[in-house]
Amino acid sequence: MRFGIKTAPQHTGWDEMAAVWRAADAIELFDSAWNFDHFYPIFSDSDGPCFEGWTMLAALATQTNRIRIGCQVSGMVYRHPAVLANMAASIDVISGGRLDVGLGAGWNEQECAAYGIDLPPLKERFDRFDEGVEAIVGLLSNTHTTLEGRYVKLTDARCEPKPVQRPHPPIVIGGKGRTRTLRTAARFAQQWNTVPSSMDEWRELRAVLDQHCADLGRDPSEVESSVNVRFDRTNGVNAMVDAVGAYGEAGVELVIIALLQPFDADDVEVVAKALEQLT
């Protein structure tokens, strides 16, 4: 089992975020660091500050040297897939080949309404998502990509420079949707991420993903599982350690510890020391 951290870039400042990522980069226990892709704070005061995820990710790549980095996960509705592919390629180069490309269909009605971003009904949204992921993988992998989708059309399209990681940086699909999201993960992803409500739900979702892999003729072991577990410094480390241990026993390969605001770089060492007992 491997470990990462996540810092949602809301209700915080740049210095605090960068300090936490530098602290995680210095502790070998941590495999990866993640932010998110929203324009408004979520599940909190939406009037507060919120940094744009991908530009911040590029900046954080220059603050770190070892740790893998990613956006968990990027809403496909926010950017044309070809634009997102070029952004991902650039950040993979900037980071020296440390990017994981987190992708989701998108869901935030408030942001989309405020910015005039189209948020289609679910079926169309996931049709667009499937075509978008296919386009991104093609652009990151191939010299030229042509895609005659219903929503995404590429004609002899280029994405240069190519990412450092070949054939492309790992694709991380986030979500719980049994019919569409997990099938897209089985088709394209190297990692599937979720925030399950219970261990039983995680086991059920993983079984659905494995069946999608079998239906597509893909080895399920090619898609690793990651989950998020919160660390709340006011409650101590015991609940976090118990949850992480249970996921490890269930077969989760990567547990990402979501730190809460206000961010404090000292929390990174506290979490690391607590998790060392599980390694």
C-alpha cells in the first residue's frame, strides 16, 4: 500500500499550499500529492477563495522534486479535451514525468451556471466524457490523432511536446458510477479513485470495475484502486489509521490523506509517523 496527500486549493493561500507539498516531497512515505479542479469552494462557503487547479499544479511541480502530482479530478466540461491534453503534456514535462492525469465527467451546477459553461444531461455528459478521454489519450500518445466523435472531432491533430511518460501519463478516472464511470475506467484508466461511503460500498464498486475489465478483455490488475481518507487534526490520528488499515486489508493500493484547512506543513509529519505503523 502506498500513500499520498491531498490539499483542496480553497480557503487557503499559496504559501500554505506550497509548504505542505514541499513537506510531503521530503518524506519518502508519500507517493503523490493532489489538488482539485473547481473554480468555487465546494462543500463550504462558496464565496471564499479558490485557486485554479491546473495552473497551481504547474507551479507546485516546480516546488517539488520527487513526489507524483495530480488533479483529483479534472471536470471534462471545463475545457476542450485537446486543450486539456496540451496542458497535461506541458505539466508532465515541467515535472520531469511525475504527472497523473485525473479525469471526471464534471458535476458542479453552481460553477457552470455562474460561468456559462454547458453542463449537459447525464447521458450526454458521459458520452462527451468517453470521447474526451479517448481524445486525450490519443493526443498524449500519438504523433497525429483523428477522432470522428459526435462531440469531439480531431483532424490529424498534434500535441507537442509530448509528455515525458510514454505512451502517456497514467490516467486516473474518479467516480462511483457503475454503468458509465467504471466502464470508462476499465477502458482507459491506470488508476480508479473514489471516496466510498463504506468498506462494503468500495468492495461492491471494485467488483463492478473488475467485471467491466473482464467484459473488455482487460486484466483488472492493470487498474489500481485509490481512496481518500480525511485527517482532522482535532480528532487525532486513530480514526485515520483504522480506516487506512482496513482499506489496505481490502486490497486498496493507494490511500490519499485529505488534509483540512487551515493547512499546516507540520501535519504532514504527524500523518507520516502515524501511517508508518502500517508499512
